[in-house]
Amino acid sequence: MFDFQYAAFIIPAFVITVGVFVGMIVVSLNHARHWRLRYEELSARAKSAK
């Protein structure tokens, strides 16, 4: 199934793909953390204004 003749092309492609996926996950989690903190800040501000 895995032909080692093409390993020089396949393995770097897998490494790049994993790197891109990890990067997308990290960016997504950072954005989620930012917006969660922003929501908590606005919720606290709204509760104190009441």
C-alpha cells in the first residue's frame, strides 16, 4: 500500500498537512478564548449597570 519510492513526497505532505491543521486549531482556540473573555466582560458590565 505504501510505496517507498514516493515517500520523499508523501511524508513531507503529511507533515505540512498536520502542521496546517495544528495551526488552524491553535488559531481557532485563541479566537474562542478572546470572544469568551469579551462576552464575560460585557455580561459583567451589563449586570453591574442594572
